[in-house]
Amino acid sequence: MGKIDLKEKIDFEKQKENMDALLKGFIESNFSKRQAKVLAFISYLARQNNCGIAVIPKLRYFKNCGVGPNHIKRELEGLVAKKVIHWNKEKMLFQINYSEEFWEDTDGHEVDRELCDFLTELNTF
């Protein structure tokens, strides 16, 4: 039996929608610099497959995104508590919750919806 090429099965349109939702929520929220790095790391790795799940076998691997072993567990647990990520600790699987309307305690600065809509429309070509 031949090796399955996951890239052929990736739904690129769904990936784009997920990334758009994450970026919108990210821009409007109050994540710390460490949390931002963790989210970017998980998001990047999760985009490499059609499941949207990042496999990161050891917490120390988060040093590759600049978050060291003294901080990573606390940052991950904080993101889980805010319902921004799902973390299967047993299998070390990480998935971003792209439905930012369910995120908790992530409210950031005031956002002008009309301006956002105008800028989105302006950049859609």
C-alpha cells in the first residue's frame, strides 16, 4: 500500500477561513506576547495537515517559538481556560478553537465594526 499524501486532501478554503477567524479574533483580543507566540506556533503546525491538529510531543519543543519550559505549561493552561485551544495532554495534541465568540476573558480594545467592514471590503479584490 502506498504512502498517502496529506497535502492532496487538505481543504485549503477551510484552512483560509480558519486562519481568517483566528487572525480577526487575535487582533481584537488581549493576548500576551507569549500567548501570541504559542497560538502562532500551534496554528502553523496544525495547518500542515487536514485535521487542523498540531502534534507537539514534548512541552520543551515550544522553545522553538520562544516560550521556555518555565512558562509554557502556565500559558497553555491559560489558553485552555479561555477556551482558545484544546489540549489533549495524554496524546499531546493541540487544536485552536477558531470560534472566537466562545473565547472567554479575551476582550481587548474597543473595535469599530464599521471601520473593520470598510477596510475588509476595501481589501477584497
